[in-house]
Amino acid sequence: MGEEESFSVADTSASGTLPVSVSTAGGSRTCRKDVTVKFHLMKAQVVAHAYPRQHTLDEVKEHIACKFQVKSKFLLVRQAGAEVPGHRRLDELCVSEYNVCDLELLLSEAAREENVQLNLKLYYRNLTLPDIITVRIAGEDGKPSRDVVVEIENQVITKPFVGGYINKQNNIEYHHAFTQTGPPADRLAREGTKFSRDTQTVSERTTITTIPRTQAVQHSGLDVAERKVPDGQCRVALPYETAQELERRKDLVGKVILIQRNFRRMLWQRLINKSAAEWRELQKQQQENEAGAQSSKTIAHNKTAVARAYPKTNEEFDALFAQIHCWKENEMKLIREKYSGAPKIAEMNILLDKEIQLLNGVERQRRAIRREQLEEVVERQLVKISEPKRWVGYNNRIIEMETPQTQRARFLLLYYRRLKIALPPSAGGDPQEHMALLDELSDVIVQENHPATGELESLLQRERQLLLCHLTVEDLSVLRKRQLTLLADIIRTDPEKAREKPVTKLCRKCKKLRPTHAFTVHTRQRSADVCGQCTSLLGSTVDIAVYRSILRAIRRDERKRGSLASYAFIIQENDIKHIVENIWHGHSVISNDTDRADLMLPRWNVAQDWSPWNCICLTEQETRAHLKLQRLDRFYQPSVLKEIQSKHALARSVFGQLREIDQEFTESGDWWQVGLDEKMV
């Protein structure tokens, strides 16, 4: 042949076979190394083909575009994420040791606009195998591998002519099909039967066509001679029946209608039973939900009643102060309506005396609870200091380590507890044991390097002198408290480390330096400048626990939706109070319900994160219905939508610095200590 022909095949399997092309020129064949190009398509699809090394990338694109039946301008070829120029040859690209080059075949933006796709069915339909391939055989016993040229012989099966026919109208000739599938095995097992693919055979059999008994037949208008029948069973002919009479007698249409009517009745009854079961299930679920809501309200009411009767936290005492304030406002309103002049002044004085008595009683209870909690807090701190150091080590085992500091704290904690429960001789204690305890404690604290050791030693010496005067427990209580305070301070102090000064800030109202965690925080302020004690002196006129429950419900919903970056985790109870009272004016948008315990602030647009300008004030039942809505403009009137938009604009102007506060919380180190520690009453 005058021109050179090349045949190649690409190895797309996991084996390391090298692609080799065979060239024939003038009847001789020579093997030449080619490059196998693997085109990685989208959806993890790979197509491979072999090309000569001197081919450029433009020629490769033209060939692969013909295979996919698309234009080459729509194709993009990349390698390692970078587009490869079209003038580069295949031997210049990064080829592995097995002559394999990996390229990414993508579609351009113009192809996507014209809806051009790479169809693998077209590629494999146009794919032809070469007549000669090269197979590499791995060597054994250290011998090198060798290449074997394999020639593919493609011969069609010669099928015999088994007949056919010709269409006389269009003279198209049709041949009978020839198959290699033989007859079934059960037919071959019969004796005396032979089948062949080249011949057609017919098997004959004898059957009985006469009936076993005499039977009459129907006839009409035929003169048939009477014949005798044999003795035995004989059926008597019935009167002749026409086809119309037969249809009326059988009444197939009526029976079908009856079956359909009964079937529809059965389906209707089944649907009614199913709907009734669903209705009963919904009723049961509704009753359970109502019972759960009622029980939760009852539990909340009981907790509120217990908290008002036995308050312990700052929030519970604030609720009492708010209740006293509401009572005072109602009483003043009644006095203004009933009295005037001197009687009004007298009633106002009486009301003022009652308010002072109530406030004094709440404050006495508050101070008593604070003293009890202070002792518990000190005890927990000392126990925590005396515990060994723990961490998780190898194989998730908890490792404990005793340090000299923990041993010292545990040793001093024993004397702290003994001194706390020790009774003087006047209260029934043993005088010798009590004096021995004071002497042991004096010997122990002498070894400590702390500024308070001298003062504690003087207090212990003073107690020895007072015990000689036979004083009671009440007389020594103040001295004992001072001793316990100094001993606790000695236990807390690490002798090897210098005392670290706490980070303090100046309060704008009381002009005192207080730790940063003692300042109140809310997202509408620029800096924390008023301490919690000065804030509590102002008196709470609203029960903040209601707004705390609203904030907890918002954060619970945001956690369920996975929106952990929402503004709900930055905003505080005072901000929720401002939103409910000043923006939504303390009532529901739909029902105008003013019960703060039943109000909620769900999302306005459920698809977006919660924010002060993406919420709506509704009751609990209205919230459940609102969260199921898809198109808000179909269910809310234009006037309501306009009002809600104005509320959102107001909230956006009030909380405009919320994004800056978010950045302050996350980037600044000062905000992390403001108002984040647990507050004691």
C-alpha cells in the first residue's frame, strides 16, 4: 500500500498493558510505541484512545470531537486543572512510564448555552477495534517481560439459506431466520422423534372426538327422523333459546354492574374506615398535645409559685420586686380614683409604709440566701482546689496526679472543716480538744507564707482569751467567721505563684473598680460601664424570666435548624424585652393577646436565620400555624404586611450595631469576660 495505515487500541483496564500500534507499508508491518490518552469526563467517566506521539493536541481534539459528534471548538482540554495549549504535542506532556497521559475533557460555556453534551453511546457506537494489538506478558523467574503481537481475525458466521418469500407489491425478498439455538431438551428425550434445523417435521397423534354418552343437540325447523338411543343416561333437549334471550338470561352487564357497585361500596367503606382511623388518631394526638401543653403550663406555674415563695436567684428576687411594683401601681390607681386632697395623701403614706415593709422583707430574705450560698460557694472552691489533677491519657484512661499544692490544700481543708464545726466549751464542747485544735492550727499556719497568717494568729489568740471568759457561741460567731475567711484565703493562694490581679473596670455610677464579669451586657450598648449591683439598685419593674423563656425558645429552634451563627445566640434577655415591649408593643400581631407568658418570637421568613428584623410576635398556637406557611403574602393582609415591614425597619435601626457587636464578641478579649460568668445572688 502506498499510504501508511496505523491500528491502535487503548488499555482502559487496571492492568499495565502497553498500547502498541501496527503500521503496514507495502505489505510489511512494524510496531511503534503510541501514547494512550485517558479523557476524564464528568460523573467519574473515563474514555481512552491511543495516538502517535507526534500528534498535537488540536488533532486529538478533532478526533475525539468526531467520536462524540460535536464540534472541536466546544471542547476544553485540561491537565492538572490548567488548560493545555493546542500546539503542544503528546510527547511534550507529562506521560507516565507506561505511555499513559491523563487529560480532563470539558465543555466550554458556549456548548452549555447551545445544550451540547458528551454522549458515551455515540462514542462507543463509533468505536472500532484494531486488527492487531500488542499484549505485554510479565516474565517469570527474573526474566524480563516481552511483548506479543496478537492479530484479531474477524470472520462472520456463514448462515445457511432456509427459505424465504418475496413481496409481490414492492419485490422485497425476506429470508427465514437461522438460529443456533437447538430444540428443548425435553423434546429431544422422546423416543422416535427427530428434529433438524434444516427440515420441518410434523408429529401426528390420534384423538377421540366422539362423546362418551348420547347427548341431544339444538335445532330449529329441521325435519329429523326419530332415532333410537341406547339405554342409559340421556339428556333431554331444552326449548330453543335465541341469542337475545340467552344474553337476557345470563345478564352479564347487570352482573358486571353489580360487581362494580359492590366493589365501589367496599372501596368507599374502606376509605371511610381509614379516614375515621386517621381522624381518631388526630384527635388522640391533639388531646395528647393539649394535655402536654396544659401539664407544661401547670409545671411552669408551680415552679413560678415555688420561686415566689422560696426565691433563691437574682432573677426570682427581681420577679418579686416586679410584682411589688405592679401591686403598687394598681393601688395608686385605685387611690387616685377614690380619694383626693388630704385622704389621698394619707392613703399614699400608708401605701408607702406597706411598700417599705415588703421591700425590707424581700431584702432580708435576699441577704440570708446570699450568706448561705456564699458558704456553699467557698466550700465548693476549696474542694475543687484540693482535688488531684485529672486528664485523659493513652487508651482513654483518666490519669490523676497529686501535686504539692493539692496535698497542701487538702491538708488545710481538714482544719478548715474542723474549725467550722468546732463548738466552744460554753456550747457543750470539750475545752481540752478545742484548745488543742487552736494550738495545732497555730502551728500549721506559721509554716505558711501568706500576708494573712499574722492576722489569723492574732484572731486565734483572741479566741483563747475569750474562751477563758466563758462566752457563748453567739458572741464568738463574728470572730469565727473572720477566722474561716482568712483560712479560706490562705488555702486558695498558691505560695509558688504571685497573686494575679483580676481584670477590673470602673463603674460609671458607683465609681468603684469591679471585675469585668460583674458588669451587665446587652447588644444595644457600646461598652460595659454599669455594674450589676448598680443595675439591681434601679429595681426591676418587669419579670425578666418571661423574656428569658422566649429567648430560650428562639435558641432551641435555631439549634434544631442548624443555624448556629444566628444573632439569637448573641442577643440578651434585655434585648428580647425591648423587642417585645417597644417594637411589638407587648401583644400579638394577629390576636392582640397581651399575655407575656404565651408570646413567642418565631422567624418571619422561615428560610432565613433569626434576627430582630426577621421575627414576628405571635402566640404559641399562632406560631405553629405560621411556621407551616409557604407564601406569606397569600395568608396575610396587605395592611398587616405593611405593619410588619415597619416593625422590621424599626428593629433594624435599633439593632444596627448588632453585626459590630458580633465581631466584638468574637475578636475582642474584653467581651468574653463581661456578664458571662455565673452570677451569685
